[in-house]
Amino acid sequence: MPKRIESQEEAISGIENAQQYAEMAKKSAKMMYGSFLKHIKSLDVKGGEYLEVGAGPGILAAMIAEDNPDVYITAVEISSDMVTVAREYIEERELEDRVRFVALDAADEVMMEELGEFDLVYSTLAMHHWKDPEKVISNLLKVVGDGGVLFIHDLRRVWWLYYLPLHNSGFIDSIRAAYMPDEIKTIFQRLGINRCEIKRRFPYFMQSIIVRK
Ligand SMILES: C[S@@+](CC[C@H](N)C(=O)[O-])C[C@H]1O[C@@H](n2cnc3c(N)ncnc32)[C@H](O)[C@@H]1O
């Protein structure tokens, strides 16, 4: 398998970039998040306190909150520009009582622990951006409450997209920065977790990591 090429930027910064991402995510919401919503339901999470990590402009958080009226979501995001765009969107959807955005780096152990504990900690399309995935995952595992679930949904580094001769394509760069199942297992093993389930998802450049506490 070809070598991983790290994401150039960890955060998606700049108001214009955040707005552009938000518009793209709104237009492609069904395609980007439709199957993820089903996967969340299939996890059979007990309790309605959710933590979303690397939540971007809040499109998915709003979909989950609208789909699950008993759920409260804390959404964390490293880019303050994304947080500005997300808060506007959450207000527009009138969800501010159930979805709150916090600007923080998920690798910051102290700030993460201050958030409390959650029944579901989830993240989509963000892991390949994390500068220190081991630290982030260690922090996420600490805030999953007893009986809770950690669910990370991200791209896979598939060779048939990796080798496409495209430069300056955000999507292909993300595929090149994505992890393979063995690399993910190694990260979890270093954290002392051997019971992590990695599922290949359709379309086959997607995968999910599930850890139950
Ligand atoms: C490709 S976007 C995905 C956004 C959203 N989860 C989605 O599925 O559309 C990745 C997001 O993760 C954020 N991010 C990257 N590293 C982070 C970190 N260490 N802590 C919190 N957010 C982070 C980026 O700023 C960006 O908004």
C-alpha cells in the first residue's frame, strides 16, 4: 500500500474556506452523511449525550439533532472560523438549545476532560486531519462514559484513488492522508485497546472504527 501523505493543514481556517465547506456539505449532505446517520442508529446507543469531534460547519450535527429530538450534542472544532459558521447555521435551524459548539483542539487533554462524559463520541471525515491521532483518540476514549460508544468514520487510503494523477484535489489529498486498518489497529494497541472493530463501508473508500466501553 502506498505511503501515507500527511494533510498539509490540520484546521480548515478562514471564514471563506469555512463557508465554502459549509455550502458543499449542505449540497452533498445526503451523500456525505446519509449512511452515517443509519450507522449511528445501528449502534443502539443508550443515552442522548453526544460529542462530535472536528465537527466542521455543523451540517451533520444539525441533521443528527433533527433526526433525534432527545439528543444533546457538544460539537468541538479546532477552527474558530468553522465555529462561527457553525453557530450561525445552528441558530438558523433553531437548534441552539441542543447543539453547542466549542472551539478547541481535540488533542488538548485538559479542555477535552472539562467537557464531561458522553454516551456517544463520534467523528466524521476528520481523523486524517489530526496531527496527533494517538493523543486525540486517547482523549476521546477518556470522555466516553460507561456503556458508551466511540465511533470514528473516515476515509481509507485506497490505491485506486491514491494514484489518480490529480493535484490540488482536496478529496484525493484526503485519501492520501487517510489511514489503513492496520495503522489504526496499531494506534489503538499502543493505547492498550485490542477490541476495536474496523468496518469497511460502502463506498469502499470509507471505513468506521467502533469501540464500546
Ligand atoms: C474535512 S472536515 C470534516 C468536517 C465534518 N466532520 C464533516 O464530516 O463534514 C475536518 C474538520 O476537522 C477539524 N479538525 C482538524 N483537527 C482537529 C482537532 N485536532 N481538533 C478539532 N477539530 C479538528 C478541521 O478544522 C475541519 O473542520
